[in-house]
Amino acid sequence: MVEFSNLGLPMIIISPKGNALSNWAEINEWIPYLDKLDEKKIGKIIIDLTKKQSWQNMAEQARQSALNEFNSKKIQEQFEGHLASSKYLRMNAAL
């Protein structure tokens, strides 16, 4: 998702209910999200992608996610913060 969202292109998410990706898509009201393969619904999404406003709405969703939860810089900073915190906790536990 990180790489794809940074492209700023519409992304169709197809993921079964009950996992992290589908939960995220539902919470964020991802426009082109399906919880199962459904030819008619996939066809409708593809048709919607031929409409300028629909394309722009879906692309904007991807761009916004790239600026927020899928921002690689923020992810790296969080990761480094967790590592530093873990190292700090281990050092204090050893005292």
C-alpha cells in the first residue's frame, strides 16, 4: 500500500472481511473496496474509473493516504522511535 498510494493512482482493494486490510478499507470508506470477487461490482468500479470525477476522487484517496498513514517518512520515524524506546527500556531494565 505504501508504494501504490505514493503513485497517486486509484487502487482497487479486494480483501476478505476480518483482516487488517479490509478493516482499514472499511474504516476509511475506501471507494473501490470489495470484500470478495464480484464480477459485476468490479465491472462497475472499472466503468467508474472511466469517469473523470470518479477517477479523481479515487486518486485523491490514494494521495491522502500517502500523506498520512502510508507516508514512508512517518513510518520510518515511528519504527526508529519504537526501536529507540525498546533499547531504552532494555537498558533501564538491566540497571
